[in-house]
Amino acid sequence: MRVLVVERDPTYSRASTVLSVGGIRQQFSLPENIRMSRFSASFLRNIDEYLGVPSDPPIDIQFQPSGYLFLASPENAASLEATVKLQREEGVQVALLSPKQLKVKFPWMETEDVAVGSYGLEDEGWFDPWTLLNAFRRKATSLGVHSCSGEVRGFVTSAEDVMPPPSAALTTTRIKYVHIHMPDSLEYQPVACALVVIAAGAWAGRLLEGSGIPGGLCRPPLPVQPRKRYVFSWHCPDGPGFSCPLLVDTTGAYFRRDGIAGNYLGGMSPPEGLEPDPGDLSVDRDYFQEWVWPRLARRVPAFESLRPRGAWAGYYDMNVFDGNGIVGVHPRVQNLFVGAGFSGHGLQHAPAVGRALAELVIAGRFQSLDLRRLGWDRVTQGEPLREAAAV
Ligand SMILES: Cc1cc2nc3c(=O)[nH]c(=O)nc-3n(C[C@H](O)[C@H](O)[C@H](O)COP(=O)(O)OP(=O)(O)OC[C@H]3O[C@@H](n4cnc5c(N)ncnc54)[C@H](O)[C@@H]3O)c2cc1C
């Protein structure tokens, strides 16, 4: 088997992976997401066994162990408790803390409006996304994977499988060639292929639209779109300190420490209807002043005197259908696989998704983790599979 990775931006300047905050958690509400996180934690712990290259130094992923702390208001307490029950059934080590217990453990926190908190005790924290990306690349290269700098702009499908109406509902096709636009050429380079895996993050939906696959076959479209998310950093010498968890507030705002010198970073997904224009990655600093800071200062009074520092923006690869990844074979394009739409939790699930796609390609079915519920079918059948613990 020969594998070609096509990447249009060798600097990864807009890739979500390198613009993320590098978090891994076990606290999800869907068994599939929990199981992927459980695998990823063990993958990261043993990263040299998976991604080590004999002539290279050991990989230092710079893992910072730290639990996520999800806070629930009285209205959301029952839902959080039910989620924790499921997590424990899946083997996740997680504590439920009352407001009193929260106050003892995290004395810097305001808990008056909190009913309960869930705190991860194992396999949560954050790591350096750039190191993980490079480790994957180096390992792939060492195994003989080819790479190409260029943009996939379309596909050529085989005409013979396309059925005319009235059998159109059963029509399937295959991709025969991929059109790649090289940076130093006006020509599209057609590359013959046996199969295609779309792992184009936030751009996966756009890539399939107008890609040359006969229109009707791509309906409903792949519901993955870019959603701009800001990450703000600040300095606060009197902040929570080293034992600070990655806190997800009742309001949806989150923060974590960044190093050990009184620096923090955080953000908040905007409410519906206030999505920023995803046209560029400029940062709206007023968003921090008006939305993020007041919420965090209510939770952590010491943050009232924080000093804002830098900020950046990246794209969530948002599955606008149900906020979960889509992993599997296209229902009508037989040799088109996708792994996209992870909506803010795709970095930590990348090892599990890569393994799952490899199994599908080689064995024709999931072997390690059953991810069938994350396939395309739910989109074509209009049955969303929602994750309650989205951030
Ligand atoms: C602010 C922020 C914080 C986040 N925090 C976390 C977190 O804490 N934990 C977590 O697990 N996840 C987090 N995420 C989500 C995570 O970053 C993404 O889910 C994940 O990185 C997606 O990986 P990917 O490889 O699919 O996409 P990307 O990393 O975006 O890679 C896709 C690549 O495809 C290339 N590409 C696109 N179209 C084409 C084309 N037509 N031809 C050739 N190449 C193309 C792009 O150039 C890009 O390099 C966060 C995201 C953001 C924005």
C-alpha cells in the first residue's frame, strides 16, 4: 500500500491542531468519546512505543497532569451526575464534589450558585499539540508515507457506477483521481488512488462541496464548518496557583493555568447567534472584556485584578449537525473515508480516530473500538448523537 498525505499549508498556520489548547479529558457523556479518550491517554503515556523512530530522541509531549473540573448549576446538576455515573461505569476515575467540598479543595473559588462539580482524578490534563503533530509526521515518514504540498481541489469519480433515475437513490460511485493544485503550478495534478481519507478539519465540509462528486451523491452534505474560537491569556499573580484544574464554569467559560508563573488561558464558545465571522483569524478583544472576564471573575474573585496578555483564534471543526466527529465510509462514495467534525475535542481523539480509520481501511470494520454510531448514517438518517459535555 502506498500512502500520500496532501497538505496545502506546510507551516500549519491555520490548522486547528496547533491553535488548540492541548487538553485531554475523560469526562464525556458518550461512551465512544470516553473510550477514545481512554485510549488516547494510554497512547500518550506510551507515545514512544507508538510513534518513536529509532534514530530520533524520545518524544517529550510535555504532558501536564491536571483534572478538568466541570461545575453545574442546580438546573444542570442531575445531568452532570448522570454523566458521571456513566463515566464511572466506563472505568473513569472521577469525583463528584459538593459546594462545601469544592470550597475546601479550591478555596479561591466562589461556589454559592454551584450545585455540584465533577473533577477528573486521572488521565486528564494538557500537552503540546505541535509535538504530537510532528511525532505523527516523523513516524509516518519513517514508515514510507509520502507527503505533498498542495491543495485538494476536486475528485474524478467513475462514471460507470452512476445509475440514472429512477435507480438514483441506490446510486454509488468511486473516486478514481484526486485533483491536487500545487503551489508552483497552474496545473491540477491528477493522482490516481484506490481510496481517499478526508481529514481536512474545519474545511472538510467545504472540500466535499463542489468537489466533482456528482451533486446528488453528497446529499445531505458533510455538516462540518469552521467556527472561530478565541483563546485569551492573562497574568494574575494572586490566581489559583499550581493546583488549579482546567475549570469549565456553569456559564461555559473555561480557564486553566499556563505554566507556573501566574499565567492563565481560557475562553468561551459564543452563544448561538453571536458566532464571529470565520473569514479570518483576527481576535475580538472586546469579547474577553464583555463575555469571558466577567464570568471568570465571578467564579474566581482574584481574577478581578488580572492583567490581559495575548490572544489567538483558531477554528473549531464544528459538526453543525450534532457536535460530534464523523468517522467512517461515505454511504454512496464507496472509497471515500472521513475523520472530521470533532467540534473542539479532536486533538485528544486523534490517536483513536487514526487507528479506527486504519482498521476500516485494512480490515473493513472497526476492531478495537466500535465507532459505528459515529458514522455517516446518523447524518443521512437525521438522527443526531449529541455530546452533553461539549466545551
Ligand atoms: C481554540 C481551540 C481550542 C481547542 N482545544 C482543544 C482541546 O483542548 N482538546 C482537543 O482535543 N481539541 C481541541 N480543539 C479541537 C482540535 O484542535 C481539533 O478538533 C483538531 O485539531 C482537528 O484536527 P484535524 O487534523 O482534523 O484538523 P486540522 O488540525 O485543522 O488539520 C487539517 C489540515 O487539513 C489541511 N487542509 C484543509 N483543506 C485542505 C485541502 N483542500 N487540501 C489540502 N489540505 C487541506 C489544513 O491546511 C490543515 O492543516 C481546539 C480547537 C480550537 C480552535
